[in-house]
Amino acid sequence: MLRTVTVGYDGSSESRAAAEWAAREALLRGLPLRLVNVREPIPGHIAESDLMADGTFRERAERLPREAGATLRARHLELEVVAEQIPGGPMDVLPEVAKDADLLVLGSRGLSGIGGFLVGSVGMVVIAHTTTPVVLVRAATSAKAAGPVVVGVDTDKPNGTVLAFAFEEAARRGAVLKAVHGWTVPPYYAYVLPAYPALAAELGEEQSDALTEVLRPWREKFPDVEVAEESLAGSAAVRIVDAARDASLVVVGRRIRRGPIGAHIGPVTHAVLHHATAPVAVVAHD
């Protein structure tokens, strides 16, 4: 099947924001945009009610993806848009359509009163059950068009799939790549650091050097991408969320589990999904 950027669309403000973000991403990648509306089965007692008798509800549902596609085509004249409706449940359909996509984009509600995502059960299930990169976009996204691409880096277990995705996204946008590494002080140092401040500085330098070494081959592979390194003591999730405030995109990883334990997203990625104020890309990796 033709490669696409695919977006789940249900007419909500969150999915409209996701569709607009996905349209711009499709243009950056030079790919068509596939807009998918999942039509869930209508319960029998509702299907037989007077509300459904004249077919108005069904017609409105069928128009939804067509009208959204027409709006996106009018707004982005160079973009090829394919809009379709697929019967089934979102948790089943979206992981399936993701298999044919370069990228799957979904909307996510902002938390009331504070910045962040409210990632519902559909979003979490889709993320956990597809190996295609998934981007979650808020309705009132704070993404800065010219902002950096932020990527979380684990210097102990760096992952090439995640770093490659982040560098490629920064290259497409002509954006700075901000590589963020949060680290914690080993427990056995906790009691001696107050008496030896030079030791804290030494630990910080070691962590910064480790980040530089991880990024070195990627800098050589993407010489045109400007890289900003940020290695700070503290929770990795907190450091990534802080860095995301002025970001155009945040990139985090999810380890693929194929054993009996089942799907797993990981605590850092889970926290970033719920609290970052920019679109978040979750990249599955071995």
C-alpha cells in the first residue's frame, strides 16, 4: 500500500488539531494524508429508534470524513488527501491502519487547568499495540512551528531507532535538536555530596560526556542538524517535560515486548505523554 501519514478523525476539536498537524507533517515528508474515521456499530436499541428512522444520523456520520478531507485539501492545495470511513472499534481499527502508515497521528485532550495531555484508553492501547510511530496532538497545542525537536536520551541504553527519528524530524523542519538527559545521583553518593561539592561537579561532567559520546555518530550522520545537549541531574521525565515548553515536537521511545508480559509503555514515556505541552511522538523499538 502507498506510504501515508495517517490520522484518526472523529470530528472532535482534538482530532481536528491532529488532522491539521498531520497535514503539515505529510507535506514535510512528501506523502499523502490518509484521514480515517472509525464507524462504531450502533447498538440495536438505538438503531431501531425513531432517531435513526430517517437516516439523518447515518448520513451525517458518513459525511464527516468527506467534509474534513475537503477542508484539508482546500487549506493545503499541494497535499493529496484520502478520506475514508472504516467500520469497527477504534482500538482494533487504528492499530491495523497504522501498519500501512509511516506515522499515525491522534488527538488528545488537554488536562483541565494545567498544561498536558489526558491520554484516553484508545490512545494508550494504540500506542502499546503498534510498532508505527504515533504522535499525540492536543486540541490547544502549544507547539512552536520554529521550536526545537526535543528527544529524551538514555545514555546507558541509547536507542538508534528513537535517535534516527528525532534527527530526521529536526532535519525536515530545519530545527534545532535538543537532546535531553536526566540522571540521578547514585544512592551511595547521597551522604557525601554535601561535604564534597567538587564530586557533584565531576559526576555532572561524566554524564555530559556520556551524552556527547552517544550523540557523536548521529552528529556526523546529520551534519546540517544543530544539536543542543542538555544533561541535568533529576528525573528524566521532568527534564523532558521542561524542555518541551518551547518545542515543535517531543520524541520518546517505547520498548516492544513480545513475551507474555504484554504491552508496556514505560514510566518516562507515560509521564511525558500526560504532561508535555507539545505534540509527542512515541517511537517503538526493540
